Amino acid sequence: MEPRFNLNANDLGAKLGKRFANTSVAIMQSGLPKSLIEMVELRASQINGCGYCVDAHTKELAAAGEPAVRINLVAAWRESTVFTEAEQAALALAEEGTRMADANHGVSDRTWELVRKHYDDEQITALVYLVAMINAANRLAVITETKGGSYQAGAFEAIAN
């Protein structure tokens, strides 16, 4: 099924899309592990109901060699034993940064303390931008009704280079 609107099919959309992609490339080059980036993006995408992004990030995790159990348990990371404390801190940041309207306060002090414990300033910068960017990407795909199912692993890297 085709999306209801192709944001990149006009000059302004192509210009904005390139800048959006460049920010995402900078995050990918930040030194955060690819699997962590993909797990954070997957969790936010699950919360936001973005089928295209859930499809993309599960396939990227599988292509990066993540075991199916870790991919499948991202949605229930609090009730699992397969994530490190650092990964749990990043997933909590992703959830609270995504559910800001639900959480009343945004990111809790407890989550922020955990993030500070496990990541340095550059990594935190990358994580905060990552949460913001995936939420924006989710909204773009949901608004335009871009469906999941057709994503091919490596597609983003191919267009970003």
C-alpha cells in the first residue's frame, strides 16, 4: 500500500528530508553502538504505533546480529533479563522522552541519573537527539500512513551516504 503522501516528492520535502537524514547520520556516527540506537528507535516506534519504523528497526537489529529474544523483548524490557543496565537506562529515556504527555514531567530524575551513570556527555547528547529524531520520524510516517513490511535492512545507510 502506498503512503497517502510522499514527503520527498517536492523540492521543499527533499530539502527538509536531506537535513533530517543528516542529523540521523550524525547520531549514527556518534559512537553509540548500532544495536543500542536501533533498540531505542524500536521502543519509541512501538509506543507511537509506527509500523514502518517498527519494521525498519527490527530488521536492522536482526541484520546487525541481535538475537531474536532481545529484539522481541524490547517491548517488555523491564520484565526481561537480556538487557544491560546501560541499555535499560537508554530504553527508559526513550520511553519517558516519547510519553511526555503521559508522564506529566517528561524524563524522571531517576532515569536521568541512570543515563548519567552509564553515558558520557557526547553519548547523552546523541541519545537525546536520537529520541527526538525517532519521535519526529514516527510522526512523519504515521501522518503520511507509511506502512510497515517492505523495509530492507541497510536502506537508510544507503540513502544517507
